[in-house]
Amino acid sequence: MTNNDFSNFTELPISTDYKKYKEEEKELFKLNRFEKLCKFSGRFLKVKAPIFIKNKLDKPIYMSDLKVNSDEVFSFFLFSFFASFLLLSPLLFLLEFPTNILIILGLPAFIAYNALSYPVLYSDIIRIKAGNETVNIILYMVIYLSLNPVFEKAVQFAAVNCYGPIGKDFKKIMWDIELGKYTTMEEALGAYSKKWTIWNDEFVTSLITLQMVGAQPSPERRREILDEALDKTLNSTYAKMKEYATNLKIPSIMLLSFGIVLPLMGLVMFPLLSIFLTHSVNPVYLVLGYVIILPSFLWWYLDRLISKRPSAFSHSEKTGGVKPNKYIYLPKLKLKIPIKLTAILIGLIIALPGIFYCLQLYFDYSYYHTNYPPQEAKDKWRTYCLTRYGKDVILRDVFKAIFIVWGVASAIIFYCYFRSKKKYELEEYIRKTEEDFEVGLFELQSSLTQNIPIELAVPNVLNKYERMNKKGSPMYVFFDKIYSCITQLSMTFEQALFNEEVGVLKDFPSSLIKSIMKVISASLSKGPMIVSNAARNIISYLKKTRDIENMIKDLLQDVISNLNVQTTFILPLISGIVASIGVLIVQLLQSISSALARIEKITSFGANVGGSSYSPLSSTLSLIKLEEVMPPTILELTAGIYLIECAIIMCIFLVGIQRGFDEVSRDHTIAKNLTIAVIFFTIIFFIMVIVFQPIIARVSAIH
């Protein structure tokens, strides 16, 4: 077979593909929001970045291809700080010292820090996406070179079948050579290798190794070089992931202790503090701390852990990048419903009972403190609070309040579920198909060893699957469709695969399967035995890749299992217990206060002792300021919202260490785990509150 035979499926005609490439280039040159803000700040302030900041930012900007420079990023850093400071400056007069100073200075500093560090973070995201692609690129090149030892065509073959950052660089290399920017492939690769070396040094070493294949006269030596290049990439990937998985164990323990257990256990103390330290504890600070500050710190910490993840495997790149849905399509009604807007509306509708409850609480509080003198307002608010903490009323109130938690959770679950609906199933279908493909290819190779045409080998494969009782497997469906096209539509094997209207590969959106079948179909002219040998080599390469992938999954299994348990069991369990204890503490204090008041009234203790008006019970009662206590429903909402935020952050972390920045898997995991967590939280919360009501009733009955 000549080299030109293989070029049929890897050439990129200028008339079609170059036009498409230029359109993609135009998309790449569009500025994102960060770049627009940097450009605006750079024109507005025109500030030069200090040398140490310039040295820190130049490399990440180059690696991530951000269309900004370090001066513009530094200008945006200053602009974001002063703009947010001005926006928050009214809080200087609305909040008490030192809280106002902390917020007015702390929040702008946090925003400015994120603006300055964004290029570094974005560069890490690009590095991880590029790293996930390196194994696939080397695998594609090895598969191609095993049949046709022409390095330039192998690069072109990988460029056609890869869609990540390095795949885009490969496409650009092909067009740079075509347009005369570089004269040789080695020159072009040398220019781009400066960036790739920073991402993955072993990847560049494997590319250099593969360049030697064409100079080897014997097939055995070529096979050794191909094995060496693939093994080098796979072993490097495994070694890095092994070190990363080992280093994740301590952070996962810290996440449980300092991110979940300690903050939630500390939440139990706030009802007591709000009673006995009335002027020192403000519920607003509690809500801000647990809803904004703690989750932000947790997100920052875990985001840094994900950014250190080395390259591994990612199925999201194998279809050209499976993107989440933006709309819900109703074909019968010809409607396209935006998912985000629908999720917000559903969340608001579900949260309405809780919103009405909070508004009623606020209006009642405002009514008493607006229409009565301060002391009388306190007395009336105390009486009001006492009536709200009875068994029947408290259960009704906490039930109303929890609708806010359900509303927020429902909006997020709906949004993530419909964004990933069908897309996640597609990714999983690709994964299962590729796992089965190795077996299917082996059966095809076994049939071809009989030196029969591939059109006759296909029914033999189907017979083997039927004998193994695997008629429902993806690869049985794959070969069955090929056989139907050959027998019913009189197509060749290649036509049955790649026909634009009825080709089988239309229904199997895996670039790995497509690329391998291109190699198989392109080698048919050499005869069945050559195809059989090619298939055997491909099976060997796939097996090596699969073994390393499974070993990496085993390395991460303990951490992943721990995170799943923390998200779906420990987090909702502790949150439910803490929220219910907060309600019970307030109820118990109310019951004790009422019981002591009745005892004092009956015994008239203190009034008859030596004519003194001193009463220890009165002093005790004066300490329990129920009119100042934080409503237990606020504690319930704080615990519930913190649960939702922690669950989302941990799901992002979970998917991040498994698959990198895979949006579809992230949304699917959030929808599934958050549903479990909220249901479990609700069950634990109401069981705890209801079970302890008889005990509180007995305390209330004390005379």
C-alpha cells in the first residue's frame, strides 16, 4: 500500500477544512469576559506591572493563549479592587466597627486577588485538558505508524481525531506547513514543543522517539520504537497520578474535619451565644460566614488541589468534546426552553412558602419595634417568640422554612440534570463501547487469520457474539449494522462504516473507534492477513492503554469513595443533626424559662425572704433573653444552604480528580449527589425534631 492510500482519510482540503479551520480561528480570537475587562482596565488606567508580577504572569498567559498582557492584567487587578471598594463603601456607615472595615477591605482584596491569579488558574485548566489528551495523541500516532511509518501523516492523523488544546495545535501545525510558515514537520514541532514541554515533558520525548520510526528498516525495530514511545507516555502518566493520589489522602481528611465537621459543630453554639451574649453575636455575620466566606475558602482550597492534577484520561475529548445542553427541546410543540431560566422559576416556586415565612417574620419584628416603645416592643417580641416555639407552631415553621432549602436545591438539581441529560449517557455509552471494542476487534482479527475477506469475517464475529450470549452488547449492534449495510444495501465494508447517510459510525460517536476503523479499512487492499496483523497490533496498544487507565482508577478509588460518602452521607447527616439541635436548644431554653417563671410565681421565692426583693430565679431568667435569640429557622436555613454549597464544591472536586474539567460529568454528579444529600438532610432533620418533642413537652409540664 502506498503512502497516498492513507492520505485519503487524513488530508485536509483547503476548500473545505481550511475554511472550517479559519472559522475556528476567528472564534479563538474572540475576547472572553476576563480579556474584555483587562483590555478596558488597560485603556483606563495604563499602569505598568511590577517586574515580579510580570515574571509571574507572562508564562501562564503564554501557555493559556490569553489575548492579554501582564500590564493589562495588573491594571484589571487595581481596577477591580478600587471599583469593588467604591461599591461597598456605603457599608462603612451601615455596619458596625470592625465588621465594616473587614468587609470593605477584605472583599475587594479577595476579588482583586482572583483577578490577578486568573491567568495562573486558567493556565492550569488548559494544562490539565492538554494532559488528558496526550495519551490519545500518542496512541493514534502509534496505531497509524504501525501500518504506515510516515511521521508527517501520523501527525496529520492525530490532528484529525483530537480536539483538545494539543489537537488544535496539531491542526495549526498542518496549516502552518501548508502555508509555508514552517518548511518541515520537525521545525514546526520544535516551535510548539516549547509549550508542550512545560505541559508534559514525556509527551515531547515520545514524539521525538516516534520521529525515528521512518528511518528503521525492519518491522521488528519499528515495533520496538512504537512500544517504547507508548510505554513511556503511559508509565509517566501512571507515576504522576500515583503520586497525586497519595498526596490527596491528607487533604481529603482535612476537608472532612475543617470543611464539614468543625464548622457545622460550631454552628450548634450560636443559639446559646445569641442568648447569653446578645450584643456580641449578630445573626447576619453568621449567615455571611457560613453562606459566603467558608464556602469561598473551601472552593479556593479545593480548586488549588484540582489545578495540581497531572495528565490522565478523559472521555470527554473522544467525541470532539461533549458539551452540556443549554435548552430543553420539545419537538412536538416546536419549543426551545432555556434551562437556566426554567430552573430559577422552579426554584422560586418551590421556595415560596419559606420566602413568605421569612417575610412574615421580618414584618412582625418591624411592626413591634416600629409601633411600640423599645421596652414594650421587647416584651411583645418575647411573647411572640414564646408562642412560636411551641410544639405545633415550631414544626409548622421549620417545615415552611425548609422550602427555601428545597427551592435552592431543586433549581440547582434541575439545572444540572437537564444540562447533562442524554449527554452523560452518551459519554458512558462511548466508554462502554470502547471497552467492548477491544473484544470485538479481537474477534474480527481471529476471523481474518483464516485469510477470508472482511465482508465474510463480519458474520463470523456475529456468530461468536451470539454463542457468547452477547447480542445486546454495543459491539454486536456495531457489527450487525455493518452486516446489514453490506447484505441489504450492497455496500463495501468501508462504505458501511463511513457513508454519510447510513454509515454505522454515525451512531457510534467515538473518535477512537472511528480512527481505528479508518486504519483498518484503509489497509484492506493489502489483504486479510495484513489487516489481521494490523488489528493484532492495535489490540496490543489498546490493552496497554486500558491497563494503565484501570490502574489509575484503582489508585483514586479510595479518595473517590471517601468523597462520595462525605457528600451523600456524612455531610447531610451532620447538617441535619446540627440544624435540628439548634431548634431543640431554643425550644428547651424556652421550656426551662417558662417552667422557672411558673415556679417563681407559685412560690413567690425571694419576695418573702427577709423582705428582700432579690430572686436567684429572676436573675437566671434575666440571662435567658429569648427575645434576642436567633430564630431556629435561620439556623436551619444556614445549615441547609451550607450543605448545598459544600455538596456542590465536593462534587466539583470529585469530578476534577477523576476526569479533570468535564462539565457533563460534573453536572451529572452534582444532580445525583445533591439530590441524595438534601433528601437525607430532610429526613434526619425532621426525625430529630419530632423524636425529641415529647422530652421538651415533659420539661414544659414542670410546675
